[in-house]
Amino acid sequence: MGTPEFAVPALKKLITHHEVKAVFTQQPKAKGRGLNLAKSPIHQLAFEHQIPVYTPSTLRNDEVINLINKVNADIIVVIAYGFIVPKAILEAKKYGCLNIHPSDLPRHRGAAPLQRTIIEGDRKSSVCIMRMDTGLDTGDIFMKEDFYLEERTTLEELHNKCANLGAELLIKTLANIDNIVPITQPSDGVTYAHKLTKEEGKINWHESAYKIDCKIRGMNPWPGAYFSYNDKIIKILEAEYLNADHHFNSGTVISDKLEIACGSGILRVKKLQQESKKALNIEEFLRGTNILKDTVLK
């Protein structure tokens, strides 16, 4: 059970090392100007390998539960599926349901662990193989691997690392599942990685330049970290922070190259995108949108 690109490396490994009896994924969605229906990445991969694919609109009905009960499998693997899995399905197979969770559980339980890891400035994270229960990412952990993040890791880099590492750990877990004693998650250190909202993307210039840089990296591509100028929303896609003292009010543009004073430090903007426009590097952007020195951004 899975939907986005994050689940693809794991399904590829499962196809290589095991017999995948069925795939459950989200229904095709309209995309592009023509609003053509597009299969999810998992749907497309399963289709290419002639694996039966099911796209129910919910898992909370008897028809779907009966269908899953009829699938001759020992275990269900769930990776970023997008639906809550009811107890009847969690207990449907011999080994239950395993999940790849890309955070140092119990830190960042919830829908957006990758984004929150970067937004919070975490320098250490993990990938966990967890047995699912009825709680929100509260299940026992079969296998876990820790790693350190580079100082300015992007969301795409973290996504790819965790997807590939999770796939490898999943195969190791399945190979040793009868010999592994799962570990209960600690009760302390619990945080929740709530789903991002568009409103969260608005930059607060009173925060440190470092914190704003984390937000920019953790919210790219969606919802994007943004500010308003001349009643237009402008997303910052790439920047760097400078640990430099200054005497300016927060949000003040202090150079002709769009360096911005923050609560502490300075943010040097490198790539932007105005709403309904294409992304531009700073030189291209400033040729078309002149944000003057001493402007105070909101």
C-alpha cells in the first residue's frame, strides 16, 4: 500500500526479493492543462510489472476489507499511502502491517516528518521500520538506522536518502522478521509532524536568518516560504544565511542584491518565484522586479 515517489524504491526492492500479490494505491488524479488522469508512481510501477492494482476511495468498508482478506499474503507493507488503515486490516495478515517512517521516532510522528526535520533544523535523523498499530506512528520498531544531515540538506535530498535507506531496511527486516524482537517506542521525546499549511509558509523576518533558511529548504516545493511585495506573493526557493551582526529593523533590504536583515543574522536570497511566474535566479529576478535597498518587507 503506497502512493507517491517515496514508496517507489521499496516496491522495486519487494518486486526483486519477494512476490508482491497486490498493490493498493490512491486513485488516478487529473493533472496538467488537459486534466488527464495520471496514475500514481506506485500504480505505474505495479502496472509495468503486471501486479494487480486496486484503487479504493477508502479502506473503511467491508468490501475492501474482504478483498484484502482474500489476498494470499503474509504481510502488508504501507508506505505513504494517504489513507488511515483500520484495525481489521492491521490484523488481517500473519505479520500485520509494516511501515517505513522517515524520522527518529517518537520525534516527528505524523504526516510531514521529512519537512519538519528540515524546518526544525535537526542535524540527526533516522529511518524506522515500524509495525503499525491503531495509534499515529506509535508502533513497535523492528529496525532503525540513524544518520546525520549535512548543514544545508534540501528536502529533495532528505526524501531520496530516506526512501532508498527505508527500502534497504525493509528488505533486511523481512529477511529476519522471525528473529527480530521489536522495540517499544520511548514515551519521552514525542513530537508531531503536522501536515503543512500554506499559511505556515509566510516568512517572519523577526526570526533568525538560520531559522528562515530552514523554512525555505523544508517548504520547497510546497507550500513555499514566501513574503509579500507590491501585493504579490514571492516565494524564496533558495537562500543562504549569514551569521552577521547588524543594526537594521527586521525585514529591511540592506543591499541591491536582496540581502535581508532578520531577527538575527542576514538572509542572502539566491532564487525566487513570483506567483504565476517562472522561477528565476536573483540576477534575473531583480532585472524585472526592482526591490530597492532600505525597503522593509512584510
